[in-house]
Amino acid sequence: MKIRLIIWFFLLAGFTNLFAQQAVDSEQRKIQKLEAEDLAFKSDTLEINVISASRSSKNISELPITIYVVTREEIIRNHYNSLIDVIKSLPGVRVSQPGSGELGESFELRGLVGNLYTMILVNGLPVKPSAVIGMPIGSQLPVRQAERIEVIFGPAAAVYGADAVSGVINIITKEADKGTFVMADLGLGQNDYRSGSFMVGGKTGKNKNILQYSFYGGLSEVSNLNVESGYEEIYNPMQYYQKLGNTFNIGGTNYEPMEITESILQGAGINPSDFIAENYPKNYEGSLTVPKIEDLPASSNNLGFQLKFRGVSMSFNNMYRRTHSSLSQSPYFYNYNSPQNYWAENIRSTTLSYNHEWSPKFTTTTNFSNLDYKMDNNSSMG
């Protein structure tokens, strides 16, 4: 009887431990599932076909390069409005928002400035004008209308040329599978931030006489970029002397430039305005450590369409971006107190192409493109 009781005890303990372990494993799986669902990019993209790597549709798992696909679901869920919003969540990408006046929002890919060395495409067609050093980026690209965005890491110069040294980003707009679709959204936020986008598309016809069409547009505006909030020390004009390694002898004591305050100057019998007049540029406006910074507005908009019929397609994109021209410049030299100092450009792309499939494995595409780049005549660089 004692032996039977001992055996039953160990059996019961074993089953209890088994059920407890199963419960722990089940709970662990739930935790792992929740952690996976919290990731910015949730979709399993390994089986998605992409066209940017070799200009032909291939499965990601078949390609010997690093490539990420951001789907429309992820763009909407994460409220991405600009291209930098999308790629800043990718590994190995560093971004700067709002960036600079000339390049706008900027990013680094594989250690290189992406605005300069990454080929940016809309539906496989380049939108960076050869007349400029780098692609200016704001919210003027059709990100909200994208079906997916393909990002290729690494040199792709063999396929796309010297502009693709660090990678390729292809924004592919949504197309109708059948019927007609309409989508739109509106966003509001702080500093009078407002954004909106729309897209209308459809597919009609029979047999080979099928017409695909899409029309879209978007607008994004903010009354004040509020760049100095939390970064006041960076906008201190004395930062310029600090980087030069200069020191100032005030009242017999050597001070680092960033250590100097108005009270230190006044304690040594020096009027701060006299110190500014002697050491700061003639056109500087502000106090010793705080330059005058007014509201810095920014805006972007885009308008475009795409038509496809029997292998012939026509596309049009008009993209406008405006931001303050002093962004990323030292307030020691550049003024931040005039909203009229702005950098703005308009990029207009028109393309007519013909695609012919000679066989299942051989297809040719002929493109005729016109890319027009103009500075806003009313801007600082007009």
C-alpha cells in the first residue's frame, strides 16, 4: 500500500508539473506574440514579390541583397506622412527631422547621406533632378497613396546608376484590382499642423482593352517647426566658438564659450551688448545666448495621376516643398527670425512608357521622361 501511494504521488506530481509547464509555455507564446505584434513592421514580407532590385518581379527570398518592404497597412497604422517617417524605423538608418533648408528631412543609409546617394523612385521612375546635389525631402512624395515602399540596402549602381551608391527606395502607388476605389484622410496636430490626402482609382474594360487609372494628391502644413524646443544649447551662438576651441578671458579668468553668461560679463563690468557687438556678426539679432527665433513654417503638397492601357502608361507628378532656409545653419551666421527666409522648390515629372511582353521571360519597357525642377521665385534662392 505504501509503495502504491508513493507511485501515485510521483505520477500526480509529474502530471502537475507537465500541466504547469504547458501553462508557462502557453503564456510565454502569448508574450512573444504580443511583442511581435508591437513591432512597427508586422507583415511577413519574405514571400512578397518586389520589382526594385532587378527591375523585374522577384521574390525577396530569392534575392541576395538586403531589402525591406513597408506595406500600406503599416503606413496607415503608424501614421507615416513623409518618406523619412517610413524609413526611420528601419535598422541602420539615421534621420534628421526637419533636417536642413536645402535637403529638407535627411537620412543616412550605410553611412552615406541618403538624399545624395540613394536613388528615390516613384513607380520605378526617378524623381531626383540631376541639376541638384541631393533629393530634397518633405511630405511632397506620395507616401500616403503608396501600396508599398521597397527599400534596398547596398549599392545598386549597376541597375540604376551612380545615384544609387547606398541604396534604392521605390514608392509604388496603389492600383485597383477591379472596380473603383476612393480613399482619403485628414490629420490635425499641434502648432497648427494639418495634413490631408486623397486617391481615386479604378479599372475598367474587357479582355485586353483594360484601362487602369489613379488620381491622387496631398497637403501637409505646420505653422512652426519649433526646432529649438529641447535643443536650446545647440542654438546658443557661443556654440560656434566652442567648436573652434576658443576661450575668453573675462575679469582675469579663462572661460569656455558655453560657460559665459550675461551675469558673468556684468560681474566683470562688461556690457553684454558691447560683447555682442565686438564678437558677433553685424546682422546678429538676439541676446548673448538666445538668438531671435520666430515661427518657422513648413509646407508640402503633391498632385499626380497614372493611366495604363494596353501596355502604354502615362504618369504625372507635381511635388512642392517649402521650409525655412536657415535650418541646420548656425544662428551665429544665419537669421531664424524671419519667416520670409525660406527655401522652396517644385519638381514636376511627366513620363510616357510602353511595356511589351515578348515571352513569359522576356519583356521590354521604353520610357520617355521629362523632369522639371524650379526654385520658387519668391524664396530666398529664387
